Amino acid sequence: MFEHLIGNETAKGNLQRLVESGRLPNSLLFAGPEGVGKKLFALELARLLITGKGESVSARDPKGERVGRYTIPESADKNKDDFKSVFFTEHPDVGIVTAYKRNISVEAIRDLEREAFFRPYEADARVFIIDDADKMNAAASNALLKTLEEPASTSFLILVTSRPDSLLQTIRSRCQTIRFAPVEKEKIEKFLINEKGFSPDDARLAASLANGSIAAATIDVNDHRMRRKEMLAVLENAAGGTGLGPLLRISEKMNDAKNKDMFEGNIAILESLVRDAWLLANGTDENSLVNADITAELRPIAALGSASLADRLNAIEELRQSFAVNINRKIATDALMVRFASA
């Protein structure tokens, strides 16, 4: 039970005990960081619930394989009306509610409420997963309360969120919370090598960057290395005293329209490099670095000293804060480069 899912042994144990004891509540809240497998656990629990009993279930779908087969359109490319109802997997007793852009609509929750009171079509239970439940607007949240207060005996609701505090306290109090944690780096490495075909070096780098998120680990490592090389050039130019010109040219490239979607990621890469250099300057073991594979390149930057690197970290944080007040991104990035050159 849940053995094939990666990490979160505590959550596995808690769910297994609830299922085996027959005390699984009708409303659950899966809470934890982004990308650690909460939705996969929800789907696996749904599979267990709809295959647990009944001869007809075993005959039609003995392994519950249809539970994992579903298609949800990209909200940016589809009509909002598509998201005003429950999306069903290929199994008619397992449905998913998800957000259109940034909101889960009240219409979708009302549709869930109607569906939850129907008797199961094939299984002994119906399961509904609300993905990114924190995206429910006020009307949707209030509509959900009715379903939580008067649950159908044959329906289970699983709310999935990385921001549980954003949910109404009355919703949280009516759900049993199962907490999820970041997945251990070693387990992510093993998964990437065995399941995704990563080389050991690529898996080590991707797992280091992932911060415990399986989803974040499945990156294009070669693309990341190219972008990291460009951000490393910022620090090398600043450390080498080559002047402001090269840094402003990098700023120009970062703010080019074709690189718009990569800007925040590049800033995050730059921040990770500065932080690693700062850690080296403070005597941290290189094996603890995110970018441990380029420790040799980071040591000259670490030689700038802890105070200078801390100032650069502060400059990056101030850059992010400036975007909150709609300061021109190019101007703000240029200012960052000036700060890097003079720190």
C-alpha cells in the first residue's frame, strides 16, 4: 500500500493505518510543500478505495488503472466554462476539481456537491480530489462547507494544498490533516536514475536543486547548466573587477522579450550561486552546496568575503521586492548589476 510512491513514510503509515482500521474519515486534507507527491498519494488512496471491495469492481478494473488516466486542459488555453464542473478520470467514481487560472469556481464545487450525493456507479465509494484547494474563492469555500458538514456516506473528499493556512479554519477543522514533507535528496536521486534515466551526476544536481520536490527535480539539466553558466558570469565579472559594461550586457540579455519566461528562474539560479559562495566563505563543507559540482568555480567568488556576499543576497531580495511595486524590471536589474559591481 503506497509502497511505489517516493518518500513521506510518515504520511504512508498514517494513511495505511486509517485504511486498514476502517476509520478513514470522509474528508481529508493533504498539506505540504509543492511537488512532493500529495496528488499522487490522493490518486493512490482513491484507487485503494474503489478497488477495495466488490466482485464487480475486480471484474471491471481489478487494479484501478483507470483512476490514473485523466486529461485536464490547460486553463490558459481553454474556456472558463470547462472548469465549472468536476473532471472525471476514466473511472466514473473518481473526480478532480481544479482551478481555472487562479481560482476554483463556486460552480465547480456545487457540481462536486451534486456528484458526491450520487451512489457509486461501479465501486463501493466515490472519491473527489480538490487540487490546489487554497485557490477556492470565498463563494466556493462556503459552498464546500455544506458538503463537509453533511458528507455522503459513500463519498470521500481529499483536499490537496501547499497553503493550508489559506483555507477557512472551518474547512480545516472538518478535515483530518495528513502532512507531507520534502522528499529526501537521496530518494529523489534514486528516482531520477531508475525511473527517468538521469546519469548519476545529473541526478545529483537535479536533486540538489529540487529542495525536496520531485516535480522540481525533473528539469532539463543541460538547459539549467547553460543558464547557470550565464549567471556565474555575473559573479565572475563582478569578482574580477571587469567593470560594469559586461554586467549590463547580461542584464540586457536577461530582460530580452524572448527570455521573459526565464527571468525569475535565472534570478533564482543567481541567488543559489551567491548563497553557495557565501556558505563556502563561512567554512561550510562543499558537499552541502546546491552547486557542489562547480565548487572550484565558486571558490574565487567566496574569496570576496562573507559580508560582501551577504550584501549581494540582500540586493537580490530587494530586487524581488521592487517588482511588488511595479518598478521597471530592466531598470531594477541594471541597479542590481551596479550593486554587484560595487559590493
